Amino acid sequence: MTAQSTPDVTPQNAPVRVAVLGCGVVGTEVVRLLTTQTADLAARVGAPLELVGVAVRNLATPRDPVVDPALLTDDAEVLVDRADIVVEVVGGIEPARTLLLRALRGGASVVTANKALLAEDGPTLYAAADAAGVDIYFEAAVAGAIPLVRPVRESLTGDRVRRVLGIVNGTTNFVLDRMATDGLDLDAAVAEAQELGYAEADPTADVEGYDAAAKAAILASLAFHTRVSLADVDRQGITGVTAEDVAWAARTGHVVKLLAIAEHRPADQDGPEGVQVRVHPALVPQDHPLAGVRGAFNAVFVEAEAAGELMFYGRGAGGAPTASAVLGDLVSAARHRVHGGRGPAESFYAALPVLPARAARTRYQIRLDVTDRPGVLAQVATVLAEHGVSIEAVRQSVQPAEAVARLVITTHEATEAALSATVAAIAEHDSVREVVSVLRVEGV
Amino acid sequence: MTAQSTPDVTPQNAPVRVAVLGCGVVGTEVVRLLTTQTADLAARVGAPLELVGVAVRNLATPRDPVVDPALLTDDAEVLVDRADIVVEVVGGIEPARTLLLRALRGGASVVTANKALLAEDGPTLYAAADAAGVDIYFEAAVAGAIPLVRPVRESLTGDRVRRVLGIVNGTTNFVLDRMATDGLDLDAAVAEAQELGYAEADPTADVEGYDAAAKAAILASLAFHTRVSLADVDRQGITGVTAEDVAWAARTGHVVKLLAIAEHRPADQDGPEGVQVRVHPALVPQDHPLAGVRGAFNAVFVEAEAAGELMFYGRGAGGAPTASAVLGDLVSAARHRVHGGRGPAESFYAALPVLPARAARTRYQIRLDVTDRPGVLAQVATVLAEHGVSIEAVRQSVQPAEAVARLVITTHEATEAALSATVAAIAEHDSVREVVSVLRVEGV
């Protein structure tokens, strides 16, 4: 789009100086958008955005030609001190934290994509931004290009969010999708994701659910006006998910997805008001919109009291999509530099207790191998009933050659505590050979 | 959620005075949210929101008990003059325009759900807001509770939007859904929508596409930084859609939806750079996410250069969802009153020409009845070829008793001009009894 007129750009509006920390996939795309849209950005901000430098660890690493070598520096501190706005796309806790605190304390605004840092130590950053009266924006930290932070902390701020539920990690979604479509086992699917650049050489942060948990913590903090950190999230990755789990999911009309779920729990007979945040693989019915989220895409449902159910869908990772989110934040922060005002500060006034996810009530699917003889189903059902866990459906398939029957039991809603006790009791029963798997069922 | 601490609410922050114009379904829900969330809203704004009055046309009309009768007034002008922020949920051009201009010129910020007024005369309102240095927010004017205005004008402002495409009118979506699921004809489906409160007694604004066109104009203005008004939108409603169209759509793997489409068109050999905005019924493939949007829900795809394809989904109308969007805007405007700063102003610097939708290239499905004799298909295909319209697929079904064959031709992309000329030529052909219908195909 060509800027045919730029009414807001007047000589008195000095350039806004932007420093970029990090020049990997995202940083390169941020530089590309900054340098190829200068007229548009100037018109939208009301002043030119001047890229004053790009901090890198190693000056000798080859870079995309869009990055002017003269802008590169390995002295991030000096660069930070020269900027009005610092864009951080390095990731990790240090040196990102030290640099961003230096920026904020020096009066620069911050735009960051660093979910790990925000989930571990966000309040320290927010407090520094607040003390300096500057902005900290982080749309790119959650679900890449999908506007989610801004809708939750601004659009829905006059409503009460009840639940956030979705797929926020593209790597694991790609892996589970490959397992479902081609029957790959986990290791083969992870290897393929690595070959395609969807997974890191060390895939731990993704497959163990740490990345999703950090995003869940950030979303929960915003949605419930309560501080939630990574340590508050009940986290289970996909390393326990087998090809057999995925195949059985399909046979029972489900798809296995790694879900991030943050819920507001009202006070009731089971306990006090609070927030529950969890990340775990779950069975999702095949006709649920989340079941159709393929490859490395993300999709998040937000349920609010007045708004009802909203869904946001798009690319959750990748250089250009993440850079788009960074640039949106950058324009907001720059507009405040030019025209005054500030973006929303941290809101944690509700200060709700973070409750253990064990108290969350969900449905479960239990698969177990039992001795194939009359009355076993009745015996197992009795164990569930004794533990107050109600059965919604049972499917039994007999393998006569082995004198074994496979039971697939879907329960009504139960707490994890009640379910665990039930499963332990079932496992001890004479007729039960093995409890093969226990998976939550969500999205029904 | 209980406000356990309200750190921002200090005695020096005077209440922000809010006037609500209109007390219909949406106005009542706005009052409900304002009066049942006072502590939360005060904490989020940093000052109490004080509802100073609700303007109504007729004081004698019975109201929901949540509306304190002492707040009602039929003198909207006096009420407007007492407010820091005016919420307008009356709709229509007048007296809304006069009242909002009075509010803005008097220094009050405005939150409005009035798509018709914005699409007809938005620039006058924006200019008044700009001159007074106050906010005008209108998330509720487009797609109800779905955050769409804010994502497009803030989150994606560092990116280049290429296209906005979606279902933005719940009434017509309900009607088309009923036609598809139960084979109702249009009149019966509209009557049912009226009974259920989804359609007005006079359904013209919805079924003729005016409501969708107003929303398309607003979204196009934001997406392309260009003024687009209702008159710029190429609009066709659903009144021409027959039960037979809907049934044939299903037979060819499609669903009929009323789509709003705003596109940025780069300069090429066909013409200059510009914006095309159109609303019309279209065939959408059954496996496209928009095909699955049922009942009165809305869903909008936004395609941007860096972000890729995003989708937003939720309730596009209704009292509580629309009120949620109003409250989000109200909190933003109120925060600016308390803490300083302003929301984004109108951005129309790109000033792109609005091109006629006739230049938009899309695929078409043409259904025609022809004489059932050898060679007719070849003749019709020749007519298309002569007009430069390329055929993607043809389906022929013969009704021997009538010596008639039904041809269903799906074309590759063609301009409306080329297609119209083609259809006119086909209609004149000896072997062609009737061109039964011509529908665009989108979402492929």
C-alpha cells in the first residue's frame, strides 16, 4: 500500500528510535517489516520509526541481506540506552531480563515476544514499566500472530472471562497431527517436526508442555486479573502419548490435542473461588472446532459471561506472523511516545488464589485390559460407582485368542483426585490385567 | 470475581460520568454490566464509572428492573452535556448523529454500536473527535462481541491487510442455515427468524445486505487506511436465493453464505491499485470453516501479509455480547480520561481509490437448463471460451422426460464483467432454455 498522504507526519514529530534485540527468524522479519514499510508505519505512528540497531550475540554469523550490517552490534546495553522502544526477540530468561529492566528503568518502552520470561518474572517487568510510566507490550508472546493478548486485556475488560481453552503450541499440534494422520509414533513425528524446522534440536520446551504452560500463565493472568506464573500451571506434556492412544482416540470419535486451559472457578461446596490453570493432552471430539486445527496452527476459545464463546485462530509461530504481532505492539507503543498516553498496565487487583488443577472437574477416558469372562464389566463399574465416578459410556472389544477384553470407559465429570483413586482401585482388581491409559476429555 | 484490592482507585480519581443513549436490548445489558460489576470496573479503570442517566424516547415503556427508573430521561441533550463518555446504542442516523456530534464537540468521548451511522458519515464523527482530542470507539458496530475492530486497527497496524472475508450478519446466516438444514424457502426461514427475535419486523436491512455492507465499509476503512462508505460497497442481499439454489449448493459440495469481502487490489495490467468491497451470497465449500458457522454466529477471516490468515468467531449480535464489546470500549475510553492518552484516531492516509467490484475476479457457478441433445455441452463450452472464461468443472444431469439437461458449470476466476457478457451470450444460444442461477464461489 502506498502512502499517498501522510497527514500526521509533521517535522516536529521526531523519529521514534527502535532497538531490536535478537536477529534470529523473528528478529529478521521484524527488521524486514520495519525497513520495507517505512512510509506506512510513519503515517500510522505519526512519526518515523528509526531502527537504531540490532543486537546480536555473534557479529560473524551470516545474516539475511535485509539486515544492514552497519546496524548490528554485540553491545546490547549500549544499544538499549539509545532507544525509545526496545523490541526483544531473543527469548530465555537472561540476558533478556537484565536488558529489559535496563530499558524500562531508563524510560524506554518494551515490546517482547518472551513468554518464558513473562511467565517466570512478569511482575518485575510490569512494576518497572509502571514505575517509569512506559509501556510493556507482549502480543507476540502468546499464539504468534493471533491477536489474543489485546482482545483479552482490552476488548474483554468490561466482561468477566470464565475460561480460556485452546491449542497454543504449534510444534506439539504438528506432532499430534502427524501421529493422527499417518500413524507415526511420537519419536518419528518429533523427528519430522525437527527436519521441517517446527521443532528445536532439543524439543523439551515444546513436547513437555513448558511453552504452552508459559502461555497459559500469561493468558490466565490477563483474563483473571491475578498473578499466575509458570510454577502455578499444572503441566503435562505429550511424551506419554502413544500411537495407540491416538489410534484409539480416532476409534472413539476423538482427536488428541495438547490443550492449555485456564478457568475461573466460583466458590462452591468443593472449595473457594479461584483460578485453575493446566496444560495436558486431552481427547477432543472430532466435530469440535479444535479437532480441525491442523499442522502448526493455533486456536483459542475464550468464554466470557456476556460475550459468550469466542474463537481466535491463526498461525501461532513463525518469523513473519510473530513479527506482525511485534509490529502491532510497536506501533501502539510508538504512538504513545508521539501522542502521549500509555497502554494498559498490569491488572492483578483480583488476586484470586491459584487452585490445584486436581480440583478441576473433567470427563475422562480410561482404557484397560481385563480378563474376558462374564461379570468383569459389572465389577469394574462397581469400583467406579463406589468412588462416586459416574460412567457415561463403555465400549468393550474382545480379543478371544488372548482371552482379554479391552474396556474403554468414558466417565462423567470427576476431579482428578477422585479419578486417580478410582484408577488405583481398578488396577488392583483381580480381573484387571492393565490400565493402559487415562486421558481427559475436553470440549464437550 | 471479587475485587480483593483496588490499588488504582484512589480518592483523587473522580468518577467517570457515563451516559447511555438507548435502552433497548443492548442498552439494558450495558446498564446491567455497569451496575453489577462496579468494583471490577473501578479497579480496571482506576476510577469508578458513574452511570449518570439513560436516555429513552418514551419514559412510559416498561423496562427491565436492572434499570433504575430514576436514571431514565427523555431529554438526551441535557444528559449528553452531563457526561464524560456517551454510549450510543440507539442506532439509525438521526438523532444519533446530532447527539454524538454534540457529545464530541462538548469534549465527551463516544462509544457507539451504530454501524449505519459510521458507514454513512463516520468521517464527520472522527473529525469531531479529533478536533476535541477525545476518543470514539465502536467495536460493537461490527460482529457484536467478536473483537475485530481492535485487532484490525491496532494489532495488525504494523502489517498489511490484504483481505477481510466473512459472515458479519447473523440474521441472514440463520436464515440460510435454516434453508440448508430443513429445506425451507426464504420467506419461511425469514418468518422463523422473526418469530425467534433474530430478524426485525421489517427485515430489509438484514436480508438486502445493508447491515453487512455497513460493517464491510467500516472494516475496509480500518484495514486499508482509506475512507469507505456504505455507498462504496457493491451490495447484493439474499432475497434472490432460492431453496433450489441452496439444495444445488449441497449437491455440489457447497453451502450458500452471505459474505462481506473487502480486498486490497494491487496495481496490475487490469487496472490501478485500489480497494474492492462487496457483499453478496456466495457458495462456500462444505469443508471451509465458514461453512460450519451455524445459526446467528459470525466469523471473519483477516488475511495479512506477515500474519497470514487469522479467523475470529463468536456471537455477532444479541444484547449481552454486544454490551460486552461496548464495555470493553468504555473501559478503554475511561482509562484515557483517568490516566491520559487517546485511542487510535481515524487513519485514512492511504486514500486508495475504491474500485468497482465488477473488477473483482472470482469463480462462479452457473446453472442452466439446455436441450438434451448431443453437442450442447460443447457449444456452451465454446461460448465460455470465446469470452475468455475458463471452465473448472461441468456437471450434467439429464431429465429425460423433459428432454432437458441441467448443466452446472464451475468457472475459474473471472471478472464480473466478463462473466456477465458470457452469461448473456449463453442465454441467447439456441440450445439454452434458461440460465437458472449465477452464484459466486468463494473460500477456495
